[in-house]
Amino acid sequence: MKTFAAIDVGSYELAMKIFEFSGKDKMREIDHIRHRIDLGTETYATGKLSYDKVEELSRVLKEYKKIMESYKADAYKAYGTSAIREMKNSGIIRDQIEQRTGINIDVLSNSEQRFLDYKSIASKGEEFDKILEKGTVIVDIGGGSIQISLFDKGTLTTTQNLKLGVLRLRERLNRINARPAQTEELLEEIDDAQLSVLDKFYLKDKKIENIILVDDYLSRYLMQKREESGTPGYISGKEYQTLMEFLRSSNARDIAFKMGISEENAQLLFISAVLLNRIITMTGAELIWAPGVTLCDGIAYEYAQQQKMVISSHDFDKDILDCAIQISKRYMGSRKRAETLESLTMTIFDSTKKLHGLGKRERLYLQIAAILHDCGKYISMVNLGECSYRIIMATEIIGLSHLEREIVANVVKFNHEEFLYYEALSRESSLDRQSYLTVAKLTAILRIANGLDRSHKQKFKDVKALLKDRELILTVDTKEDITLEKGLFADRAQFFEEVFSVQPVIRQKRGL
Amino acid sequence: MGEKKNLYKNPEYYTNREMSWVLFNHRVLSEARDKNIPLFERLKFLSITASNLDEFFMIRVASLKDMVNAGYTKKDIAGMTAKEQLEKLGEQIHGLVDLQYSTYNRSLLPLLEQNGLHVVKKHEQLSKEDAAYLDKYFESNVYPVLTPMAVDSSRPFPLIRNKSLNLGALVTKKEGKGELEFATVQVPSVLPRIVEIPGENRKVILLEEIIERNIHKLFLNYDIVCVHPFRIMRNADLTIEEDEAADLLKEIEKQLKKRQWGEAIRLEVEEGIDKRLLKMLKKELAIGSEAVYAIDGPLDLTFLMKMYGLEGFDKLKAKKYTPQPVPKLPAGEDIFAAIREGDILLHHPYQTFTPVVDFIRQAAKDPDVLAIKQTLYRVSGNSPIIAALAQAAENGKQVSVLVELKARFDEENNIVWARMLEKAGCHVIYGLVGLKTHSKITLVVRREEDGIRRYVHLGTGNYNDATAKLYTDVGLLTCSEAIGEDATAVFNMLSGYSEPLHWNKLSLAPLWLKDKFLYLIGRERDAALAGKPARIIAKMNSLCDADVIAALYEAAAAGVKIDLIVRGICCLKVGIPGISENISVRSIVGNFLEHSRIFYFENDGNDEIYCASADWMPRNLERRVEILFPVEKEELKAELLHILQNQLKDTVKAHLLTPEGTYEKVDRRGKETFNSQDAFCKEATAMAAESKETENNRVFIPETHHE
């Protein structure tokens, strides 16, 4: 049995959950402590955090440390989200806090954060799987932005970040100085541009039946109020309209009273509700589920996965790959060729484990790189490497951190372009030496795979790779003529040789 | 709907809370006047009426004076301004005091005499030997601690301490021109008020009489013209009373600086006091005639509690009841194992409070316990709970204690042991800004084989092992996951963290509790309107929240049958045609102080029953941290319902509120005589005996041969 503390240093709240893991798949929340602290307003405006806020943050983190000690927690993980991310001197402040409290805060990129939110929903297990059987949209409403992820038959087809967070919208509304009665209308005008694009590109023609809501205001009410009748956390589209009617016809005070929240939060709840209502209208969803999870649940779930304590039925790597496939599709990448490359790279990767010493996560990078190897083609056939790199760097891939995305982008780039060595590369990139080596190794593999499929005719469907002494023997079972591949292979293989000191060799085995 | 609500809030439908309080003290006084009660118990009740009245003056009358001084004209729920209330109260309290002393003089004193205890009323009545004995007693014991003070042009009028008993005298200088001067001496509170005079028959005299007899020894250069005892009550409480509305509090706060500190609000003097002396006192204390109480007898009757303690009169006292062991928790039992078997209900003082103390004691020593968290409101002087908490902290447990410093009159006491806990390593929270923490909850977090398990005690009474022998309260010991989660959330909130995302079982004041009660009452109303049976039984100490009362009226008008058991103040009126004909109110004043709060709702056959730390008073629902908890195990629900039903059956100690607004003893004709408190004592004793018997029977019985 293990006890774990998950800390979320959010934009307006510092939260900690204590979890207990027992048995193979039991994850139980035993405490949830929240402290309101507005870090967002300052860092969004000035990029820095005032002395007072650092003080307060340190004081509460120290208390949290005591609390986790009182539960005899085995481990903890603290993540900072946008407020910490957007701090110019985040490194200094985080170090200061660590020195004072002993708590190290890691920074999450948006895509990592959303992935954790997503994992937090997945931590609900069966309920999650069941809802995903039908077309589902996850609406994750944060302070600064909202994330909309679309699932089709259990497959993640896209995820988009829109700068329509509740705090951001409230700030805009306040600037316009809108009357309460106008709020809904104005909100619709503000969000329309972004939402209609979303609708046009992704939602149209998809049958969406369920919406999963992650937010801090409405979910709480849905979790609570529904306890009187029905299942807590669930509300039908129809019931939701009744709720909207109530919200429209009540002032902030009544809402606050009825829902047991502060008046300030009543406004945020209303914004949240309007956003959700827009999406319900767009999709025609019939069921809304608010699992009432927070980032902390995702942090704990991730920890449990790392500790191999939770065997999830859900394949998160597949979500990431699905996402990459959707991106490739969007830039008209060749699915067939990507499949060949995927299979080739995986074969080579798996048979050269002793050489590269890389793990499961790096295997995933390589696979994504194979899928996205030609996305830049969409823009320019000549500048394929650079364009691919730019596209990948500009596209969110859920579940990948910024650094991981950069690794993938570099592998794709150097597949086409001359490899830049660390000394040159580090001048324009933040990659550390370790990541650089990963890039080099994965590039070497992708390059020979690419070489094997030179003609793009998928002659090398069935390749066996065998490491023998200082040679990597690639046995191809094909009756086709592979003169072209053989001829140009030496060139491709050179880099591999440089990286691994092993020479790849092609052997053709003519089947009967 | 709005209009209808106003209908139920018509001031005519409400009794002023102060007047209702006077009625309550009359009920206590009626116990002192009840011939069926042992004589010394009656002394005790009379003493209680006196200390009640003192507290009432210091808190309520003082508060009303504040309102008048602040020019606050808002009316109370019964439509009375503060000034009107004070005027009316004046009359009522004078009547109450008259009755107190006629009870003392006409009933109790003669009975004491008959039963062999002579109270010497005046020192002039002493025999020579007795007088000599007392003079000697005065010189060796009393004289050394007295501080006589005389007033003249060079010495200002001395500060007369709040609630102290004093002797005031008019004196003239022996070599002077016969000018009257004022002199005073405090009757020392460190000495016993009652002094027993040795001899064949038992005789007692009050300390002030001894001093009065010897007063010339204190003012040697003066001639004594007259000597009379007097006593004052001051508005010395600088904290603002939480009972009042928020706007009033603001108003008074503004006025606070203007308020004359320690303004005298009551002056008690001996009847027949020298007019010149009285005039002088009134002038110096700046007090009007309406606040002067001329007393026919000894001032400050609380000495009767000491008289109760005199040895040798056991036959004139009620038989002492020993709280019984709880069958599910025999002594030495692993309390956590017992709770895991199922929730346990405790009914004090019929059942002993020891399990609650043991709960914390065992937790302090248990190596698996990680943390203990508790709220403390009023604890006893030498509290075993405090000792156990300190021990736990020393054993390395995380101990968090919320100590309510704002608990009336207990402040100094609280600070001392709070510091002690801090020294032992406990995390002590000194209350919350603007709120009194009145909830009674203890959480023990234990790490067990299959994970964290939380054990919770929730109660209606304070964690005070002394009062738990006198107050009737209920408590619940549980390790229910849902309540455990809520308890953790409660302590997170009390530590200053945000409220939880949702509550499982508990309802907290000041944020949610009132709504919950209104919801529960409203649900019965709806049931009644739908033609279903609907019923509410609620037991509490006081009922004066206008919103709750209006909801009760509305429910009763819809046909809900409502039985209320309200010990003290009740602002609700019964028998208002079309409004409260379905409501009955009874008050039980007995040997034990009724203190538990139990709420029963029929809920269309799925009855729900709750216990709480809160009364239906605005201060409980709006300005305190209080907890309402459901009791859900069927057999425990039955026990609670049984408590309520027994109290509804009571024909001995129950007074029924009449439509005229008076309280009358239950008409016993055709009913069996039933004293609910006695019945609970008997039941608890029987239950304990029965479980002991089964314990003794723990012999294995071998199976006999089968055919």
C-alpha cells in the first residue's frame, strides 16, 4: 500500500489531494485541501510574482508538507500550471520555494496538463470507458483557456485549445462593462469566432452524444445537487436547459445562495454554464457527465501508472498516436507510407535495444515521428524538413510535453536535413545533451527505415532485423526488385553507423 | 409565495425571547417550589434560578441597554423595541425575584428548620455563645482578608466589583461634625459564604452577617450609622453579543467607545435599607430606580448550592445516579474494534462519558493512529481529554485542536490549557474570526492494513467530563467512510482551507445548516399537502429563529403534526387558529439539564433522524460553526426515536405551552405517572446489568450427542 500527495499549483488555487493505493487497481482519495491564492492575475499581467504571493505560497506549501507527512505519504508530485508557466523568472522562484519548503514544483505545458486532466477522468475507470463508447466531447474549462477533445468510437480524434477560459472571459466582460442581462449574448459574440471554427473543422458531421465536463464551478454543483435524485454528476441535455433557465432568470446573489457558492464564483459559474451550453447546442449532446475530478487526480493516476499500481484498461499511448495520425491526415500525409515506416522503425528499434538503450517512451517518439515524417510536404516539397519541424512545433499533441514535442520535431527534420551536432544545435535549441542523443539515435533509425522504403512502394513490408557482431542484418522477404533501395542505402546507413558503430546491411530473401 | 411568508412572520405570532426566558426561569423556580422534590434538590433549583438570572442580566439585559444607548429602534420578531422590552422585563423580573424570595422565606426556610437545619437570618438573633464563637471566627479568619474602604473628599468612590457582595455603611467621624460618609467592604469570595456554628443542633449563618456584626472593628475612628448588604451587576462584557443582528453589531461597535465601561445595570439591596445610603449608592453608581431590587432575604442566592453540599442531609437529596457503562463498550475494550463492528450511540448522562475520553486516550497510545483532531468549546478544569491530547502529541501524532476562546465566561480557563497543548506540540487554532466554533467533533485518523480509516465522534454536548454527568446529550461513534470524509473536510475548513467540493452527510452552519433545516421542514409540508402522513419531532434547548418558526407554521398549517421539546426559550406560539394548531411545545426541566438536540422527520415513511450541536436560534444557524449529522443505522434511529417518545410521554417534569403563552404541567388525569429522566436512568441500568450477565455467561456449551 502506498500513500501519495498530488499538489496542483493552479492559477487561482493551490490544491493538494492525498491518495492511497492498495491492491492492483484501487485508488482512493483520502483528503482534499484547497487554498485560494490568485497567482494568475499577477503573472499574466507582469510575468512575475510579488513577494507577498511567494510568501503565501511558501507558507501554505509548508503546511501541505506537514499534512502529507502526517499521512506518512510515500511520495509527492507538485505541478505548476499556467501561472507558473507564464512566469518569466519561474526557475528562480521555484528554486526559492524549494529551498524554503522542500517542495519541488515541476511545470506542466498545456498539453501535458490537459493530458493529466484527461487521465484524471480516466481514473474513474468503467464510467469513463462506458461513456466513450459513444461520440464524446471532453470540455475542460480552465481559467485561461478551455480544451476541447473529441472522441469518436473511443478514439481521440482531435484536441483543441481555445483561449476562452472563464477568468479571461470575465476580465473581458468587465472591460466592456456589460449589464448582467447582456452577459450571455456578449459571451456568445466573443466565443463565436473560435467556436464556429471548431465546429466547422471538427464537429460537423460527427454524432456527439455525450459531453464530459471538467471545471471548477458547474461540476461542483452537478456533483452536489444531483444527489437528491438521479446519479450525482450526470445531467441530461433537457435538464440542463432547465438549469440554464434558472441561471438566466436569477441574479448573482440568488445563484450564490441556491448553489451554496460565493457571489464572485456565481459569475464564473454562469460563464462556465454559457460556454457549456454553446457546446451542447453545437453538438446536440444528450448527456453531460461531470466526474468532479481535478488535476490532482490525474497527477496521482500518472504516479500510479509509473509505479505500475494501476493497470489501466485505457491505452493512453494510443490516444497520443491517434492524435498524431489526425494531424498527419490534416496535412495530407500518406497514411500508407506512414504505416510502412512505423512498422519498419519499430522492427529496427526493437531489435537494436542493446545498441540504443532507449525505452518505451522513446519508442513512442519514434512512432510519432514516423507518422508525421512528411507533414511539411503540405507547405513545401523542397523545404520538407524545416516545414515539418515548424508544423509539429506549432501543433499541440496531447500528452507530449514541449520538450518531447521538440525531440519528435527534430527527428522528423533531420530525417530530411543534414544532422546538426550538439555543439551547433544547442545554439538554437534548448535541448539538453540527453535529449540530443535521443534525437540522434531516433534519427538514425528513421533514416534507414526511410531508406528501405525509398521508392515509397512499400516493397519492404516484411523485414526482419538481426544484430550480429558489428552488423545489423535486415532481411527482406520480397520478390520485387530492390536495386534502388540497395544502391542508395549506403548513404542512409552511414549516419546509423556513425551513431551506433554498427553497419546496417540489406539481405534479400526471395520467397517461394 | 412572498406574501404568504409575511403572513407567517406576523409579529403577533411570536413571543419575545426575553419574556420567554423569564418563563423558563419560572419553570426552574417551580421545581424549587415542588413539594414532591427532596428539600435539598429544591435548594439547588432555587440557586440555579439565581445564577441564571445573573447571567441573563450580564448578557441579555446588558445587550438591550446597549441597543437603547445606541438608539437602535428596530423591532424584534415579536414587534417590540429594545426600550419596550426593558420596561416589560423590569416588571417581569421583579415578579420573578419576589417569587424567589417568597419561596426561600416561606417554603424552604421553615422546611429546613423542620428538618434540623437552623439558618440564623440576622446576627442580632444569635445566642451569646454563638456570637462569641463567630466573633472569634471573624478575627482569625475573616478580618485578615478584608479591605475596608471609606469615601471622603480625598478618597473617591471605590470600584465595586461586578457580581461581588458588599456591605455598605454610613459612618460619621468620631471627632467630626456628624457629617455622613460612605464606607464599604467586600464580602470576600475566597471564604465560604455559609458558616456552620458548632453545637447540638445544626445551625448556619451567612458570612455577611458575621462581618456586619463586627463592622465597627473595621472603621475604628468612625461611628457606624447603618450597615446593609448590596450587590451590583455591570455591563462589563466588552465583547459584543453574538445573538444580535449584524447591522446592530455594527451600530454597537460604533457606539462602543462611547459606552461607559462597566455601567451598573442592576443594584440589589436589602429591603429596608437606609434611604440615605440607597440614595448615595444610586448616585454614585448612576443607576435608576427601575434597576434597584429591594430584596427580602440574603442577596445572591447562589450560596444555596453550597448549602446543598452540607454533609449529613443525604436523606433530603435525590439518590445519586451513576452513569452506566455502554453495553457495546465494556471497560478495557478496544474501542476502534468496537466501532468497526458498527456505529455506537451514547446517551449521557444515563450512559457514561468514559468511552469518549477513552476514544482519545486509546488513540493517543495507538501506534497506528496518525492524527487526532478535535474541537473544544468548554472543557472541565482538569480535563482528561486535554491530558490525552497532549500525550498524543508527545507520542508523535499530529494533533490539531480548535479551542474556542469566545466561549462565554470560560476565556481565561481556555487560554491556560490551550497554551499547555501548544507546549506539548499540538497545533492549536484559536477559533475563527467572527464565528464561534460550537460544533463537537473528534476525528481520529488511523492507518490500518487495508488503508486509512477514520473514526469520528460527533456530539450534541461539549467535551466536558464534568458536565457530561449533568447534561443530557447524545453522541455517535462511527467509522463510516462518508462521515469520515466529511469530518476531514470540516477540519480542513476550520484550518482555513476552502470548503470541500461536496458534503456527504454532514450539514454545517453558518453556510448550509439553516437551508437544510428549512428544506427538511419544507419536505414535510409538501408531504402533508400531497395528503401523505407528515410529522416532525424536534428537541432542542431554544427555538427563536424567525425563518425556522415561519417554516414550522407553514408546515403545521399544511397539516404536519409537529411536536417540539424545547427546554428554554421558545418564541413560537401554539394554538394560533389556522397556523399552529398542529404544534405542541413542551419543556422538560428535571434533575439533569436537557441539552441534546434531536430532529425527527417522517419523510413519507423513510424517516430521517438527525442530531446537532445547534439550536434553532439565529446565533447557532448564522454565526456559529455547528454540525448536523444524520443517524442512519436502523437500531440507533429507533433508540433516538425512543428518547423523543419518552419525553413526549413525560407527565412529571414536562410543562406544556398553552395558547395563552403560559406553561402548565401536564394534566395527569388518566395517564400513568412517567418521569422520562428517571425512565432513562432505569433503562440504562438495566441494559448495563443485562450485558454484564451475558458476559458472565461466556461458558462454552458442548454440543450433546445427536441421535
